[in-house]
Amino acid sequence: MTTTAPNHKNTIDAFLRLDRMPHIWCQGCGIGPAVSCFIRAIQRAELDADKIALISGIGCSGRAAGYVRLDSFHTTHGRALPFATGLKLGNPELNVVVFSGDGDIVAIGGNHLIHSARRNIDMTVICINNLNYGMTGGQVGPTTPLDARTSTTRYGNYEHPFNVPYIVAASGASYVARWTVLHARQLERSIAEAMTKPGFSFIEVMAPCPTLYGRMNKQGKGMDTMHVYQERSVVRNGADPKDVAIEPDSPIIVGKFVDIDRPTFWDRYTKMVEKANKG
Amino acid sequence: MSEDGKLTGTFFMNGDTACAEGAIAAGCRFFAGYPITPATEVAERMSERLPHVGGVYIQMEDEIASMAAVLGASWAGKKAMTSTSGPGFSLMMENLGLGVMLETPCVLVNIQRAGPSTGLPTLSGQGDMMQARWGSHGSYEIIALAPSSPQEIFDLTIEAFNLSEKYRVPVLIMSDESVGHMSEKVVVNEIPRGHLVKRRRPAKKPGEYLPYEADSSLVPPMAVAGEGYRFHVTGLTHDEKGYPVMTAEAQDKLVRRLVDKIRLNRKDIVRYEEIGIEDAEVVVCAYGITSRIARMAVQQARDSGIKAGLLRLITVWPFAEDRIRELADRVKAFVVPEINYGQIVFEVERCAAGKAKSILVPHMGGSVHLPQTIVKAIEEAVR
């Protein structure tokens, strides 16, 4: 059922569009490792890759769709989720994955995020959170911590950030987790779990942005941020999402926060169709 | 209605409902929309009908999402549609551009009301005609149809799906509140075999297929998700593989093809109806609800001895420029009534190129022209 290449030297390569390398991501960026985890998750779950569709919006993370050898869609800024909704409902056999960034999914696409979770559309969202807008040069975003410096908050961020897992859980998602790219094994397992679970699954992935956020906040190289993840991360599966906000200098709570069974949009829709056709 | 949900017969139906029925008849099996006056009845009818024909109706959180979902469904292989009016049409412009760039067949219905902004939500307008042509950023061509009756909105919705599948472009139905909300006789016949255009599918195998490799038709065959092609598509400027290429050369090649596939095929696409054109000295050029009043005005002018004719635009985009040029060589003037303060008249003027006068008969919206207003303009044109 799977189309992986078992004898390949590096099995991930079979899933990459090698003719598109080198990619655009900076040295030390966390998006690449998250893509690797996504690919290994497909292999781990032995999913039929021909039936997976990958949708991205705009931004650094939005480039992921272009590098992974799946049916892939690089859409408009913020609109990956509604595009993915149409794709999934157009062909419910597809395993639909949205891979994009925090600015794309949580800011400009924020309304689509809560409504997709509310409907419990059967899809997996991998949301890379690098705490700023990378592609455009490191501006403040809806996840930027208070007081952090960005190219549009030179004197420190004065806006409260979102606690993303909390909103998504409150909106009705079936599965909510957060990992950092340092937690490669857990992230891989989590993506595999999300992709095989019916309903709306959301995984926030903390990822370093050494070129912009890291530099402006004196965090050093990508590896230094990985050390911060190592020091500050606390695995707390089952934590109440309202308690997992990312605050300056506080622990980064990671783990699986929500894993519930709730009828999906499609479950409810097909029931309605039966009813309509009986009447 | 038959067991499989097919509807045939003669009905008394409003334009919005007829539009939905046209979509069902055309094989549309996905609708995403957001309620807005005066287009809501299209969505309501689709929500009622689609469950009976194996289709999906979803009410999205806004019109941005509606248009995005329609594109997604089309890439899953479904014929997909949305409907809206002015404010929602503005929101759809973003993903209309994506639809053009990804070459996604779909239909977008605009039951126009009077603007700008919230304007007159329940009353007629034709103020979005230029937005239909230029509303999304960048250079592109679009197809837009302007039905003038419930029967025609039914027929043209089928036509819209055919054109969108053939040319891989979103097709707009630019109707108006008057047509959307008027009820008239609508005859729904069984669609003749072979009438519905099937999407051109890739002849090449996965690995060999290039998503944007086009032959002389300029329209590439289209794979959809889940078939094993593992294709990539992007709103970025791209090459035949679908890969982004950030050069002026790639941009030139792509944009030329996107525009030319419509522009060079306009003889196949452009549709209009003519009445009393043969000996006409003055031609009234009108579309949508206004064309019906124009027809009365032309008849009245004829009755009073003026050689007037009607050119009723059925496709508004691409524009019937070849026909206007021909007519401009032999008529005195074009009279252009429209429910806006001048949009299509500028196209007429451009094509007439000074050889014939172009006279706007504007209406700011909220109702329709009186026939005598148009008659007066015809009289002045021949004076």
C-alpha cells in the first residue's frame, strides 16, 4: 500500500523533489527538520503517499509543499485551510495535510483556523511557529512573545500573543499537540498519529528562526535555540491547553494536549444526506 | 424530479433558483458559499439539492474561504461553484486570481446589487462589470457571462461550466438582482448527450506528465489530487513542471499563455444576440436586465421611424470587440445603457475608436432604466 523506496540510501529522499534543491530555508532554520519528521511520519504510518495531498499557504513554511513529492498546492496567504477543506470534501479518500507557518495559519488565516476546527474537518495541520514573519524580514506576529524585538517592534512587542493550542482546542479540534523541532521522535509519532486519526488534528511545531527572530532577540544560532528548547521544554501530555501559553523565560510546555473522538464534518454530513434522502 | 435527483419539466422559477438548477444539470457537485443578498437563494437551493445528487454543500466562514474551497474541490475533480454579490465579490478577488494562476475550472456567480460598499443590498446594480475584468491583481483574462432572464441564467450556468472546463479558467456569471429575483417560465430539458464538456485529462503517465505543458490549444490537460501524479501547483510564477521560477522570462511565458488562451480563442467564446442590426443607424449595446428594457426602447424607436438595433452582450468578457469594430464602420452611434456610471461604455468607445459616437445612459442603481430614457438617447444620437 505504500510507495516508499525501501532500498534507498536515505529514505526521505524518495519523498523530496530533489530537482528543486537547494531549498530556500536559512542555515539553522527549523522548517526543514519538521519536513523530515512529516515524511518519516508518512513512512511510519505506512500511508499511501498517492492519496496524500499537501497544502501550504504563504511564507517560509509555506514553501514546504513545493519540496515534498506529493500532490501539493502552494495557495494564497492564509487560505490553505479553506482550500484544503474543498479538496477534502471534494474527495474524502484523500489524506489532507496543511503545512504552513504561524503567521499564515494563525494571523491572516485565523478565522479559517477556528472554523476548520469547529467543523472538525478530517485533516492534519502542521503549524510551524517561529514567532515571527520570516519571509518578509522578521516582523511581529500573533505568536511573538511580549517584549520580543522584531523588525516592527524595535522597542519590544507590546501586543499579547495567542496561546495557539488553547484556541484550537476551544474551537473543537479532535487532536492538539505541540512539539519543538528538537523533539524529532515525538513530533514524527505525533504527526503519524494525527494523520491516522479522524477529525481536525493540529500540531504546533516550535522552530528556530536564527536569521531574524533569533538575531534580533540575541538567541545566537539555530543550534543555540535548540539548546533553549532542551532546557526550557517540559513534556506534559494531557496538559490543559489554557495552561500552555508561551511566556518569556517560562517553560515551553510540549506534548499531546487533546485527543478526543468527535464526529467529523463528513460523519455529520453523510448522516444528513441519509436523512434528506429518506424524507 | 426523478429518483436520481434530475429535474426536467417547465417551472415558474426565480433567477437565483434557475442558476442553481443549471449548475446541478451541468454536473456541479460542490458548492461553498456565504449568505448575501440578493444571491442567497442560489446557496439555499444548492443546499437543498446537492444532498440528493451526491454532492457537497458547505457554508464557509466568509467569501474568501468560499472561493478557496471551490478551488480545492475542483482540484479534487469536482465541478464546483460559489455565488455572491458585490461585497462578497470583492472578497473573492484574491482567490479568483489563484484560480486563474492555477488554471482551475470553476464558476463564480455574482448577482449584482448597487454599490459601492454595502450600497443597496436588495436592489439592482451592474456596477461590478469592470471588477469582473480587472478585480484581481496582475494581468489576466477572464470569461464573464451576463444572463437576462431566469431561463438564460439556467442555460448560461451550464455554458459557464463548459467554458471553465474547456479553458481551465474560473467563469463568472455577472447577473443582477432583477434577474436573480424575477420569476419566469424556465424550461428544463434533458441535457443532450455530449453537451457537457469533459475536463481534458493527462495522456501522459505520472513522472512524464507536466502540469502546465500546453499544446497549441494553450490549455494544459489537468490531473487531480489522489491519482498518483504527485504534481505541484503554485500561485507563484511557474514553469511547465509547476515549479516556481522567479524570472521575467518565465513570467512572460506564463502570463502570455494565460491571457492568450482566452484572447486568441475569443471567436469561440464570445456570444451576443442582435436584433434589427442590418440597417441600423444607431445600435443600443446592453446586457443583463438592461438589455430587456433596451429591447423595448429599440422597438419604440423603430415604431417612430428611427433605424435602431440592439446588440445584446451575452459574454461581457472577453468583450465582443470584433463585432463593435465592424459595426462602428457603418453606424452613427452606440447607445450604452447600464446600471452604473459608465463601465462597458468605455469598452464600446475603445472599439468604436472614434468612428461612431458612444453614448452612455447611466443609472446609479436601485431600480432599472425607463424605456423612454433609452429612447430619448437614441433620438439624440441620430439627430
